[in-house]
Amino acid sequence: MSKAKTPTYVMSRRRRIIVFALCILAVSAFICLDHSPLRPAWQGQPKSEEQVKANDFAKYHEKTFAVVNIVDGDTIDIDIPDGEKDYTRIRLWGIDTPETKHPKTGVMYFGPEAAEFAAELALGKSVTIYLEERRTRGKYGRLLAYVQLPDGSFLNEVLLTEGFAYASLGFYFRHSFYHKYQQLEASARSQKKGLWRQVTREQLPEWLQRRKPKLLLDK
């Protein structure tokens, strides 16, 4: 009489039960981690600049969000989470407005006016975000963007045109509208718009005084 093969069948069945149980435990552990406050640490963030750019383009580029806060004339918050933050902070590409909250410079000449003007244009409005292929994040992790207002104009350009901002000189990296923005600033300066009406050389940002020592401010 041949021997039965029952033991082999039983062991195989046990093995399947064990594997199934381990899978259930693994899924449960994954779900627990996914809802854990430790999630950012174990999940990890994109490490390379290319990964960051790809994620930013998929999340923000040509998409519309509400402006929920004006930090300064050149810095705003929009209503979409960014990492652990409940909002995304945007630094406007290509411009620099006088500071209002900087710990070293304090409130600079025309800083409050620039922030107020930006608020009139953008706060509470739905704006469309445009990014640069070359870079999407700045020195402090803020999103670098061109911000299109509901009327089709760009906040970056309006601030320059009306004399509430300086065209940045791109000492870290240049942007696609570098020359255009320089021309917009020069036009506002020649027409004595905004801050250019009465600003003195001492009231200019230090970087601008250093980089444009021959800047004309004739009254």
C-alpha cells in the first residue's frame, strides 16, 4: 500500500496560512505608519533637485489657488499644503520688494506700501502659478513662481511697473524674464513711480547699492 501524501499537503497549507497572516500584519503596519505623525520621517522627501522640480511642476504649474496671506510685497501664501505646512509660501520670481519683517533691516522705506499694494491685487484672489524649468525652489525652500492675477497680468510685473519692487540682479540664478524686468524697473524709475519718487541711495537694499553704485536717483 502506498504511503499517503497528506503531510506534504498539510505543510503547504500551513505555509500559505503563515504567509497570508504575515501579509495582513504588513498591510496593517503600513496603514498605521501612513496615519502616524512620524509619516514625513519614514516616508522621506525627494532628495534630488530633479525630483523636487518634477513634483512641483505636477503640483503647482499652471494650476489655480487662492492667496491666503501676504507676507511681504514679494512673498505670498497660497491655500495648498507644502510638506508639513498647511499652505505653500511663494517667493515671486525676479523681483525684490523692500522688507517689512526682516530681523536685520527692519521696516524699509516703502516696504509697507509694497505689501499693501500686493494685498490689494492678490489677497483673497484666485491666482495661477507658473514655474521655471531651471529651478522651482529658492534659498529657504520657498516656491519660486510667476503669479498671474485674475485679469491676466502678473503680480511680479505689476509691482515692478508701478514702482513697488526692484528687479533682482540674479546673482544666484537668472530667470527667463531677467532683461524684461530690468527694463520695467528702469521705466518706473524714469517716471518716478512709487518708491522711485523720493527714495535715497541709503534707503535702497544693500545688494542694490553694491551692484549698481552709479544708479541715478536724480529728483
